[in-house]
Amino acid sequence: MRVGVGYSEHGDSRMAGIEAVSTALSGLPPASSCDLVMIFSTAQHDPAALHAGVRSMVGPSPRLIGGWSVGAITNNCLGYGGLQVGIAVFHFETVQWAILAEGNLARDQEAAGHRLGESLRALPLDNDAAVIMLYDSVDRTSGRMKLNMATPILNGVHTAMNGFPHLVGAGLCGDMTGRPTWQWIDDDLRQQTVFALVLWGGIRMDSVIMHGCMPATGYRTITKADGAVIHEIDHRPALEVIAELLGDSGISPKEYGFFVTLGRNMGEKWDEPDETAYVNRMCLKANEETGSLIMFEPDLVQGCEVQLMHRSVTFDYIAPKIDALFEAAAARRPLFALYINCAGRAAAYSGLDGEDGAVVQDAVAGRVPLLGFYSGVEIAPVRGRPQPLDWTGVFCLFSLPA
């Protein structure tokens, strides 16, 4: 497998597609065919014109997948909220691969996940098979904003397969205001779709989660919840408990959205905190009238024990994790890195002084081609099962036998 990456911030969408894919194609060996193009662009680009620019360079044969995202990252370029386009092109050689897609997410997310799982089950996957699953995370089909949830999609996949392959993924959104994404599946423009790139036949995907969060409090129990809404914690209004835990921070309920993060420990309760065992769930907004928290996923149900999480203000944990992944693949041939980054971690939205994407670029420098994008929700394995995550980065390294 060979991979090339490209980037553009050209103001003309067709030219942006041409510029980014031309750079990506230059990273493939001479005479190597392009089998697949993966595209991520911000909502400021016209999806049809961008697609036309890419097609004009690669021709009608290669398959295309991707969608709108908040921003893009490559080895040398990084940006969000503007005109960013990030592209990777793949020549697969002996690697087996497939693209699967299911629509009607707004109607029934679990059913779409189940159909996707049935298609996955029909493939001759090996133990190292890798799945990159991307879905439209925003639903405005009713005229108001709702979120498509990863939890029911993954439940549907699990029911169909009675397990999971090594699966990572993301919920795509057009920008930080919750604009729905447009998705490219070959020559179709779609919405309300979940799709997967599936790789097998010697390829291996190792992944690591960049949480940057550790527990700030002891355990509290959710005692009343309805879907993604947490009404009560320890038999008290959720907002009352959160305000108490935050103390004299000066943070008002109006600021809880995209800030308050609750962690669920999937490991041993009383062991030293291990962030790799945590599923962290971010608050979408607070409802002061009902005293409730509205979360990004519906998985924090009655009876769940959670902790208020503290976010790290430094990025010194990132490079060692990436180095460890490369060391684990030292006997193999690393070929490509994918970084799925929560848009909330970007400096302009998080208030942090630096970009974690830049730290990833430095850690990968000179090793493999890198493509990254900014997402609404991230998905990665926690204790062997893929989980939707918030305020995380998911770094994936793809390798073949030496």
C-alpha cells in the first residue's frame, strides 16, 4: 500500500480539489495507480465543485469517500474554520479493501448500524482487519438541530456481527455551529449516511486515544436520565451537583456546553486512574429550567458512576503515545497515519495556547504521510470495544509486514 497526502486553502472549490489532489498524487511512486481518494473539506467549499476538481485529476476509475469537516491536517499544513481541504490518495497493491454505506440515519440510527454490520460480516475479514467508520453527526431533517448518535449505530453493528473488528471513526459536521455535512461516496453527494472504509489482507491498524483528561472528583451516580439528558445525579438536580463540584470556578451553567466533561471508568474502580480506560462524555448544553445536562451521547444512563474530568492544558502526553505506537510497529512497515481530532481541541475553540495537531505533526515528521481532520465525535476502542468519545484525538497507524 502506498499513500500520498495533499492540502489546499484555495478560495475556488474546484481549484482547491485540483491543488490538493495534485500534491497527494505526487506522493505516489511513478506509474502507481490511484485506487481511492479520501477527502475532508470545510463547509466553505462547494461539494460538487470540489468533487469535480478531484475527478478532473484522477479520472473516473478511483473511488472517492469523505465529507465536510471543521478543518484538516497534513504533515506540513493545519487549519480549521476556513477554506481547508485535506486529501489522501491510496494505491493498495495487495491490500484488500471495500467501501460500505448505509443511509437513513435520521430515521433509525441503530437499524443503519445493523445493516452496516451485516455487510461487514459478509466480508472475508482477518483478525487484523481495520474499519474507519464515518457518519453524518447532525440531523436537521425536521427543521431543527438534532444529533445522530454513535452509540445506537455501534449497538447495531455489534448486534449484527456479535462483536467488533478493530474500528475507529468519527461523526462529521460542517462547522462548529452544527452545520450538516455533505458526504462523498464515489460520485454521489449524500447526507444522513454512515459509511466505512474496510481494509484487510496483511494491513494492521494500531490506534491510541489522546484524552488529555483525568478525574477531578470522586464518583457520582446518575440517578435519573432520559436518552442524552441527565436530570439527576445522586438524587439531586444535575446542574446543582455540577455547580457544587466546580466550586468557585466562576463558570456559569450557560458555559457548561463544550466544557463540562463527565468520565466513565471502564477499568477497575479503585485502581490508580488510567485514562486509557475512560470514556469521556462532553456536555452539549445545560437546561437551567429543568436543572439538567444535555450530553453528546445517550450512554450515561441511570446507575452509571461518573466523575467530573479535568482537561490537561499541556500536550506533553501526545508525542510519547505516538512514539510508542511506532515502536510497536517496528518489526513492520508503517505506511500511513490518520488523526481524528475533536474540533473542540483546536486552540481557537478550547482557549489553549497551542495546537495539538501541530504536536502530532512534529511527532510524525519524516515517518509516514499524515492526514487528519476535525470532527464532532470520535470513535476508538476502549478496553477492546469501540466507544464514542468527546474532546479526544484518535491517532491511527497503518502498517504491513516488513
